[in-house]
Amino acid sequence: MNKSKLRRKITSLRKKNFKENFKINSLKLIKFLKDNKLKTRIVGGYYPCNHEIDDLEVLNLFSKNKKIISLPIIENNNLKKLKLKKRSLR
């Protein structure tokens, strides 16, 4: 199966199985990071679209805790670079 067919198939499955307002559980994520002693100053994320999981609440939580948020910048439908963002995502 080529890449474009695979992408269409996965997008179709997402639409079919998508739950409205599906979000990451912030408390479970923080507990997981603490339990595994994972510490970082930079956190990567994305703006959800096309039935992706909403991670903005978690990114805002990290931002409030003085973490640097790294988001991709898309120009002309091409991923060019990562932008480091230190402010709230609202």
C-alpha cells in the first residue's frame, strides 16, 4: 500500500472512531512523568486537526509550569522548522 492510500485509510478510521472532545488526561500524564523520573524543559506538541487527539490542555499546563513548548510551523503546506514558544497557547 502506498503512502497516500495508507494516509486516507488512517484518516477514515480516525473519523469513524473519533470521540468528540477526546483529550489527554493531564493528571495521568504528569503522574507517568514523575513515576518514571522524566524531566525536560522542552515539550513538543501540535495543534489538533482532522480528528486528532486534543493536546492543547496538556501543553497549556506545561507552559504554566515554565516549560518551553515546541510547535511545528507549516508554510506553504511544507513543514519548515520548529518554533519554540514560551507563552500560553490560548
